[in-house]
Amino acid sequence: MNNIVYRQEFIAAGVASRTIKQALNCCLLKLCAGVYSVVRDCRAPSHRRIAGFIDDFDWIDFHVGKTAADLASDFQYQDLLRSLTINSYRRYRADDTISGTSAAILHGIPLYKVPKGPITVIHPRSNSSSKQIVRTRRTIDDEDRVVLGHLRATSAIRTGLDLIGLRGQQAAFAAMEWVLRQSVIRAAPGYNPRFGYTQGFRDLGRRHIEEHFLPAVGRLKTGHITAQNMAESLSAVSESIAESYCSLNLKALRLTGFEQQVNIDDARGFIARVDFLHEATRTIVAVDGSGKYALMGPDLLRSEGEQQNRLLGLGYRIIHFTFRELLHLNDFSAKLFEQSPELRNFAGARG
């Protein structure tokens, strides 16, 4: 898959080091030291032996017509490259456990603006650092480790908890909600969240927090209070990073009365399932969960059209937030209270 080739394989096939270097500006992509991916079926005579390693033609077709700028702005593609790099790196030690952001990439946990950098691992006896990998001496309980193919990594739950200190509470909360959601969906085969969320689905999420997340919090060496507060606030119904960021913002403002993923009807029947509803103030909060940061299909509540008109006719006010507006709590709260000042009556001390 993905036409992964190791340097030794090229050399054995008679591809000279000079040719490998030249091909990097043409048909070859370097993932890490000694590991490459063939991305184009190059017709240059000197590159024909490189083309002989192609066995994934879908990967070749994907790159046809795409410029370096196109690929650099494709977040899903960049995440895939990072995953390929982690999987194909050849100098792991026997007791290495992939951790942090690298583990999140392996688990497929969606992250906003993943930074470029070395692979991060923990090791029970060794510290070391290079351009390729950073090894930190630390022990971890067996319950917080999993095997992913030929690699060992921190479990998805432990990875989310570790992200609190590594990437901040917003990123960690979104990661933890994604992990919770996936585990609940797996435990409810045949359940389609497009049709709404039953109380049983929400209760199952609560049980997963109590049975899996809170024990993992208890095994942390530090940061128990923050991690526990975050874990207890998780919901399995968040459908995107944007929703998770919004949910955390509402909790940071200590707002009471908001419900998430609520169906609204009128005399004609179902109108929409909205992201957040504050019934006491007739306020709907809708977030932009499109593109990379969505976990499902198109948003159910659009900014224009019949849905919105019917909701407005029922006396609801609708506040739309872009993803960027969710990143900073002060900006979020200013817009929220400006458009729905009655919400201040439901805010805690910070409000």
C-alpha cells in the first residue's frame, strides 16, 4: 500500500543514491530516513527502476495533476503522510511505546493543526532525541497500552488524556470526545446516529466514561483533577471537533440549561436536529463542523432556507459560529452574550 519502499530495496534493485536524490523532485516522496513513497509513474529513463516498485495505482492516481501547494493544504493527506511515517519508521526499540500526538495520529484521532515534528515515544529506561524520533523515559501501565499492527502505542483513552498537557484542554477534550463516541458506536452495532440520539445512547456514553475513562484518569501520575473534570464533562453525541470546542466553551462559561443534539419539531413535523439548544432563552447555537473537522455528513442546520425560517417562526434565535470563532473563549463569549444577552442569567461566576 502507498508504494512504500526502503532505501535498501532501491539499492538492491540497482537504483543509485544519486538517482534517489534526483527523484525526490519528481516521482519520489521521502517519509523519513531511508523510507520513501513512489507517488508518480515517472517516464524519465533514469527513474524507470523506481517506477517498477509501484503496486498501489490508486495512490499514483491520487497524485495526478496535484501540485505541491495542493498537497500541502490537504489536511487529510498530511495526516496520512504522518501516519505512514510512523508506521514505516524502522529504528524503534523493543520497549518503545508511541505516545502523544504520534499516538493520536495512529489512532486516527482528529486534531486541529497538527505540528510537524519527530515521532514521540516513551521508553522505561531511555531518553534520546533526533530529527526522526524523541524518546522520553517514562513508565506506563499495561492497561494504557495497545498493539496497533506491529507497533505499541498508548491506548486511545490514555492518548487523549496525555494531550491535555501536550496540546491544551480544547484539543484534548475534542480528542477524548471522539474516542468516547467511537467506542459507544462500536458498542451499539447497527445504530445510525443520523437518526438522532436516544437516551440509551447517551446513557451508554456515561457508562463508558465511568468504566473506561475514569479508571484511566486514576492511573495518571499527575493532573488528576483537571482530567477528571474533563472526563466527566464528555458527551458521545459531539459530531465534530467544532462541537467539542463549543461544548467546552459553554462549560468554561458555566452556562446551565444547554442541551446538545436536540430535535426540534413544529406543527408540520421535524425541522432539524440542532447542535446546542437553550430552551429557556430560545437560543440555538450552530457550529461549523465542515471539512476535515466533521465526523459525519453536512450540517443539519443551514444558515439559510426553510429550516431556519421555521425555527425563527417558533421564536428561536440562532447563533452561528465558525470554527475560528470557537478557538478563543473571550471572542466566543462576546458574540454569544451579544446575540443572546438573556444567557447571562444562566452563567456562573465567570459570566
